[in-house]
Amino acid sequence: MTAPILRPDGLIYGAAAQAAVSSGAGGWLAGGPAAFIRAELIEGAPGKARRRILTYQELTASREPALATRLAHLCAPRPPMAGLDWARTRIMGIVNVTPDSFSDGGLYQSAPAAIAHGHRLIADGADILDIGGESTRPGAAELDEDSEWARIGPVLEGLAGKDTPLSVDTRKSGVMTRAAAHGARMLNDVSALGFDDGALSAARASRLPVVLMHAKGSPETMQQAPHYEDVLVEVFHYLESRIALCEQAGLARGRLIVDPGIGFGKTLAHNLTLLSGLSAFHGLGCPVLLGASRKRFIGELSDEPEAARRVPGSLAAALQAARQGVQIVRVHDVRETRQALDVQEAILTAVSP
């Protein structure tokens, strides 16, 4: 039998959140700043799941161990990672050193261009930079390890030593090991350490935080009619199984970040379901990362085929994520995202005179 899932609802902020938590009517979502006063309880297998709404007080009164564990994961503060705390939503700026990424492929293919772009993103307000040398867009072909490192190694060295931590976006154990030795402070694997048989050992040995992302299939095939019985339930339990595998291998939950993998083997409907249910992923007990920037689903909703013209839709997704307590948003447009998040935070936490 699958463990229950809780999707927090009735999210509140500021003084209202503090009052609800103080009175016992609500709980902090992953330690705050949002609190929740009720949650949707999802029980059962994909396609057969039962759903009902329970108040926070009903949840805390439950004597079911699995539910108590899930609630504890939902509420517990997340430990700092790579020198970052989670007092606010952090912005991960994208540095693609590739000729074929879906949005900015070829723009920063040379090391000097990519390093300069990284400096611009830091100036624009990026809290972390994610450096990638292999495109994982739909239909992309696999790149060999040495070619991937030849792209990102000089960029990593050129940006290392700054206050802004660097992440490396890779599926390959050898690249992970080299990156850790050259100043990387986080690993971001779209295959959740499942692509390379040596990735789990390399990640453990690196002692770095690791992003585990859900993807259905490989980049070459993932958008060929993806199907789920219940996408939220299936993605949640897949990530839960990867966390369990990591813990068995010696990677503590406190080193793990989860990403539902928007656009990786999902239709428009699947993506929207996951975006509306992001708060559920806090029940895994890890920080949550969302990568929705400029993706195809935005173009489908807005009839915009050009990825670079999907900035407004990207901001909408980032704001939705922040309202649901997501700790990291991975974006191309750092300055615009920083401004949008700052304004939303000021509004949500405003105190009446």
C-alpha cells in the first residue's frame, strides 16, 4: 500500500500565518514563511486514489504513524545547503554552455561568453548559478562525458571562488566528480541519479547537495505520448523512492532537493496539475526546486512559439511556486524574477497600519 500524500491548502502568510500557528490552527509549511490550515489527504494507488480535505487540527489529532510522518516532513524547517538558507525563495540562474538548449542554445557556447553571462546573472540577483553542458530538451541526443566537461569545466573554473554558489547540471558520474573538485557546491541531475550507474556513488563521495528530478523516459523520447494514471501521485512516489535509495546508499535526506520535472515527459495537462499541487512535494521532507522557465507549456497556453518571449508566463509560474513555499526557482530571467518575487513577498507579508 502506498503511503498517504498531503497537499497543503488554505495557505496564509504574515500576521495571519503567525496567529494560526500560535493558536494551533495551522502549521508552518517547511518552516515558513507560508502556513497552512488544511490539507488534501490523498490515499491509494494511482488511478484509484481517494481524496478528502482535513483541517490542520484533524491532522495533528491523527494517530496514524504514516500520516504523522508526512505531517512532520511538511512542517519541518529545511537545513541550509550550499551556504543558503530558505528564508525566501532562492533564484537559480541558468548558464547553458550548449549549442542546442531549447531557449538560449548557442548564445553562451564559448567559455568567456558563459562566464560573462554568469556575472550578469549574479548582478541581477541570482542566489545560485546552474551550469550545464548537455542539452536535455525534448529530442536532444546524449553527449559524451569528455565533451560535456570540455564545455563546463572552464566556465566552472572562471566563476568559482565567488560568494554565489555554483551548481552543475549533469547526469554523468565523471562530470560530477570533476565538478566537485573544481568548486561546484551542488549537483543537479535530471535523471535523479538514475542515468549513470556510478552517479549515486559519485554524488555520495562529493558530499554536495543533490537535486533529484523526475523525468519520464530519456530526452530523446520523453515527449512521445507520455501517460500517467495520476501524475501528482506517480511523480511524488517516484521521488520518494529515489530519496529512499539515496538514504540507503548513505546520502542523507538533508542533502537532497526534489524537482517534479516540468516538461520532462509531461503533457500540458500534466504540467498544470503538478504546478497546482506543488505544495504536496514538501511532504518529502526536502527543499523543492521548480524549473518552468520559458518552457513549452507556456507557449501552448499563450500561443507563443518563441521561447525568449515567454518571460511573463515564466514569472507567473515562479510566483505560483513561491506562494506554495517552493525554495528554489530555476530561471533564465533573473532580474525580472527577483523583482516579481520581491513585490509578491512585500504584498503577502504586509501588516495593516
